[in-house]
Amino acid sequence: MHRSLFFVATALLPVSCARDEAAQAEESDQGSGGAGGETAGVDATSGGTGGGTGGDAAAPDASAPDAANPDAALPNPAGYRVGYRVSELKYQPEGVEGERHLRLAFWYPTTDAEGPAASYLFGRIMHPEVFTDASLAPGRFPVLLFSHGSGGFAVQSPSFTEFFASQGFVVAAPDHTGNTFSDDGGLSPEMFALRPQDVSATLDFVTNDDPTLKDRLTEEVIVAGHSFGGYTALSSVGLGFDLEAVDAYCAQASDAILCDLVDDAALRSLFELGFLEPRIKAAISMTPVGGPAYRPQDIALPVLLLTASRDETLPEPLHGDAVWQGLDGEHDRRVVFQGAGHYSFTDICHELPGLLMGDGCAADNLDPLLAHEITNAYSMAFARKHLFGETAGDALLDCVEVPWSEGQCYKHP
């Protein structure tokens, strides 16, 4: 079996090519709080669609800015202002020795009218509409957990995470220590087991330990991730692993990461059990890795799969198509972004123009702002459908209404 069909050699990716420049910035800005800098933000009132959060989440603040999109498939969004802060946690993962330390980024609704401007990447990206250490708006809120790509950082996709915060979600994103651009950004077999455990540890922290959030959250939880984070999101909702296929491959060839993963008894037992997080209700997976080592058919929860027709890092035939062929739930949906690349689901292409020259950032790729608009529209409709049972976005999710020719919608027969 050709090794390119397996997940290790090609899975890992994304923002690692920005690491050298980021490392130089970090050297000149020590003490800024790890990967992603001090704070983060984008215009929380732009992009996508959606309204309120349903359930027992707080009602929209009448003084908040109107984030309505004229092409919205859902009612006007709540339009909260957005706050941002960072924290950290420690936990003991299974299958790996030693305590694990994670830096966390939070975005959340606020009714504050002003505050210190937020910034990403050591001040390279400034967003005055997002307020550092703002107060949490009154009410209780659902949760979005976000997992970054390999060699990436928690604040890589603020157009997505802050949009959710503006709609009344508390968003929590860990920096996956050992797999960010501020450390060596490398990959170890343990990382495939650590990442989904990081997601569960983050959810434990916000629901039980964070003094601001622990009594202010509802039970509605959704997970999202990009690339290796897309794998992480799928793992958190029950992705299975075909260890027999991996064994057969390793009997004929050698891959240090893949074969060490299944040879380690502790790790193997973890993958046999899987990493299902029962508190999560659905997943949004952006350009995840695919291949015969995975069993998407084991996932019983709704999945929104977002992929790019011109993905050079994880090409569609080997990855996006493989994941979609494995998913078989009636609520699973796929949107293929025509002309998009791997990085079209991050903010790198438009926030740091010139840093990357292809795979979503080229001049002939899909406009990154349009990519974010489509991502936010489908993601919010999907979240509200499967967390709160809302039907206002059904025409969009059922591929009846397709407002953007650049986003091709699919569902299983």
C-alpha cells in the first residue's frame, strides 16, 4: 500500500511555513504569552450568517452592532461585541508520561463598549473592534472548541472564532504544545493521541475550573478544527482507527511516526478505544487528513466537512474525498470551496499578505474574505441546527439554497 495513502507523512502541515518568521518575532517580544502573542481579534460583525444562539443562551444586547449579512440564509445575528483573553491549564494525559501544559485563547461575547485593542502575532495584526480582557456579557452561552493545524497556533483563524463569539458562543482554543510554531512545530506519534485529549482537557477547564466561565456555559458544545485540527475534531466525535491496516503497512514498510504509534502498547490501547468526547454534539472539520488508517464511518454525530478544490497540502482525492466517502450519516454535509487552497480556512492569506504565495494565498485562489463568509454561513447554520434544533438554515444545509457558486454543497442520498 502506497505510503501517501496513510495519514502521517502528508497530514501535517499548515502554518509551519510561517514558523521561521514567527520565531524571529518571538525573539524580539519575549513574555508575550506563547504562540499567538498577547491577544487577538477581527471585526466580529463581519462575514457569514446566523442569529442568536438558541437554548438558554443570553439574548442579544440591544446596543450591540448589527452584524446582518444581506445574503444571510438565517435571521440577523446577535451581533455581540467580542472580548479576548488568554489562560493556561495543566493536566495529565493518558498514554504519555509527564504533565501537559497548554496555553488557551478565549473569545466571548461582551457588552463592553470599549477596551484595549486586541492583537495577534506580537502586534503584527491589530483589531480595535475586539477588546482585550473585556467582561463576559450577561447570560449563559454554548461552547465552540477550536483546534489549530500542525505547526500552527490557536489564533490562526480569528475570522471564524471571533464570528462565533459575536453570535453568542464562548470559544476556547488550545495551543497544542509541541505542535505549534513557537516550539519546534514537529510531530511525534504521541501528538495524535494528545491533541484530542487537549480538547477534552480544555472543555474540563472551562466547565469546572475557569472562574469566569464555569457557571456561565450551557451544555451545547461543538468542536471545529483545521487540517491536523480537522483530524482532532473528528477524533473528538468518534473517528475510528484501522490498526490492522496500519499493521499490514508496517509489516512491509517503515514510517517512524506511523509504526511507532501502533508499536507503543499504551498508545495502541488508546487508539483502540478512540477519543470520543461525549459532551460534544457535532463537529466542523476543515481540510482534514484522510486515508485508510481512519474510519470516519465510526462517527455517529453530525459532521460538516469543508474542503478546498485546490488543496496542495492535503489533496482532495486522498484526503477530503476519503473522509467524505467514509462519512455516512444523514446529517453529514460537505462543502467544496472552488478555487480555494489549504490556507483559505485560516486568516494568513489576507492578514499577512505575501507570507505564503500559494495553497490558498495565490492571486488566482478564491478570495479569502469570501472563503471566510461561506465558512461562517455554513458553520453557523450547522451549529444552530445540531445544538438547538433550529431550522432557519435548513435550505442552506440541505443544498437547496446555494448562495455562492464557489461553495458546492453535498449531502448523502
